[in-house]
Amino acid sequence: MQYAKLGRTGLSVSRICLGCMSYGDKKWRDWVLTVEEAREHFAEALEAGINFFDTANVYSVGVSEEITGRWLGEMANRDEIVVATKVYGPMSSGQNRGGLSRKAILQSCDASLKRLRMDYIDLYQIHRFDFTVPLEETLEALDSLVRAGKVRYLGASSMAAWQFAKALFVQKEQGWHRFVSMQNHYNLVYREEEREMNPLCIDQGVGLIPWSPLARGFLAGNRSAADKGGETVRAKSDEFAKDMYFRESDFEILGAVEKIARQRGVTPSQIACAWILQAPGVSAPIVGATKLKHLKESIEAVSIKLSAEEMSELEKAYTPHPILGHAQPSPKRMAANAA
């Protein structure tokens, strides 16, 4: 395994981050792995040198955090691993059970710590931007968690670049702890983040830890335009992926991925993973897996170095996409929130 610093921090993370949304309760999603099924994935990850693990409170409504905490607690040295989780989504119906108010953030952090069976969270991330809460309230609450010793670093996830830039400005202005990472939607068939978000993060020393680096399995090369299906249970039932990908240009890119994979004697997934590992600003893509062989392939991809010609061939068929993966506010909504 290779390691990199997370942005401009001194925190060392493995070049592959194990995404733990795949582990949880089948009542939440029928494709997730149960606690016992997940054990070998954590064992394989740790054996390979992965020290970076990402989950969220909403994944399986807390069960993912419980599984992550259980196996890391039994198998890993806490001082060597980096555990990341997220806050924003509602955990149940009712008032104040989600969002980024001070109340929601503080109670969510305590609940995550309990489920993880840990004294602190290495990287605490806001899962999305909350248009209903004053930004200063959210950022001050996050800062208080760091000062209380419950959180080591702060991160953010998918949002507009102007929103992230504003948050970084407010944090600096107020002397609050700043976001050190951005978990955004970024892969070979969705590169809109290269326009504004990625350059902003590179300029500000914020580490990129992209989600869906394999386009929810699309870049594995087992999808077809006819049925938009795949070989895994998740692929067969993932309506979200079917809405995001499967454009004609996406399949052109997939063709280039498959061509280079054949030439290299590796899988399409490994080529797609190798590409994002070489993308500017990327510290560690977040890779989820429901099959152990797919996790092993991602780990092996760290050692694949693509040539400039191969990178160019993979990128040349890209066409612009609409914003996918997060919501944008309408002018009316922004005006209403400012009133």
C-alpha cells in the first residue's frame, strides 16, 4: 500500500479508502453485507495496509457505523487508522433528527461515537450543504467538536464550489478549524468537479477523497446500454446509477477503459481506479465493495501507473454532464433563506 497526506495536513492516509456503506442492514438496502459477511473485507483491507475507513450515520441508519466500529475495534490499532463518518441526513422522522443545526450536529456526533465504540472521530464530515441553517451556526458547532477533543479534523462533501469557498472564508475569518477534505462525486464519466471544485481544493490545500470513483460499478465494464444492469445485486437494483450514467459518451469512455485494460492485462475497474489515483489533488478515492475480489482489485490498482498517452485516451471522449450528486439552490430559495 502507498500513503499520502490528506491535503495540507500531516495526516497520512492509504491511497485507497474503504467505503463502508456496503456494510450494514439488508432492511436498508438488500445488497449490503451483514456484520459477519463484512468481517473478511475489513481483515483484507487491514492486511493490505489500508488505514482509512469512511462511513456515515445514515448508512443503514447507524448499522454501518456499528459494524465499522466492531471490526476495527477488534482488528486494528486505533492510533494508526483514520476513521471518517458524516452528519446531515435524517436518522428518523421527527424534528431535529437531521440537518446541520448546532443541536443536530452535537447529538449526531455523540451518537456516532457510541456506535463506533470510539473516543474520537478522525474526520467528521458534513454530508451535504444545509440550506436551512445559517452557515456560521454549522461551522461554529463543528469547531466546538474539535476543541472538545471529539473530532480531529473536519471535512465536507458534495456542494457547489462557491458554497465551499464561502465556508472556508468564514472559518478563516472566525479563527475556526477549517475543512481539510472534500468528498465529492468524481470519476472518469463525471468530471464536472474539474471546472471549479477541484481547482479550489488544490489551491486551498484541501485533500480530495472522491466518492463513486468507479461510477457505482459502471466503469467495471459489466453494464449494457440495453438493460443498464450488472452482475451484482446492487447493480441490478441501483436506480440512482441508472439515472446518473449510461449516456452515449459514457460508453465511449468505458470502451477506452476496456481497451487499455486488455492491453495491460488488468480489469477495467483497475484502470478507472488508476486514473483517479493520478488525478491532481486526489489523496484517496473511496472504494466500496460487496465482493472481496473487487476490493482486492482496487488495492492492486494502486501500483498501476498510466502513461500520459493512456490518460489522454481515457479522457478525450468526455462530454459535459448536468450537476449530479448534490442539489443546487434556486434563486428564490436563496432569497428566502437570506430574508
